[in-house]
Amino acid sequence: MKTSLFEQVGGLAKVRLIVSDFYDRILDSETLRHYFENVDVRRMIDHQTKFVSALMGGPVSFSNEHLTRAHHHLGITAEEYEEMGEIFRETLEDHN
């Protein structure tokens, strides 16, 4: 039986480590950190760990509609979105 990417990287503990590192980097970004003022970052890391786990074939699922609703009011610019994507890519590469 083929294993999921979630299982291949080491499951929930490894995904949480990656997501925590990602948020450390986001909070270091002058462009992006303002989105997380007055946000419980530990709660966000828990939520994003579940989301990334789902993307990797783990046990949780999210819909595109849910994601769109959650971020619509933030007014994220294309530049900010690209920076976030670049930080995420770098984080994933650093964790193999």
C-alpha cells in the first residue's frame, strides 16, 4: 500500500515542527507579521498543522470554500501572498 506524504515526512509531530518554523519566519517578516498582531499564534499553529497535514494526505480535511471565507476579509496583496509562498517553500526545503 502506498504511504501518504504525511506518513513519509513523519506524521503530525514533524508537520507541527515545520509549521512552527514557518510561523517563526512569518513573524520575522516585516511585510507579513502585522497579520498576526493580536492573534493567538499557538492556536494558529495548531490549526495550520491540521491544514498542512490534510494537504499531505493526513487525517483532516478542509474545503476551498472554508479557506476563502477565512482569508477574504484580510485584503492580502499579491506581493504578500507571494512572500508567504516563498517563505513556505523555503521552510519545506529546509525540512527536506
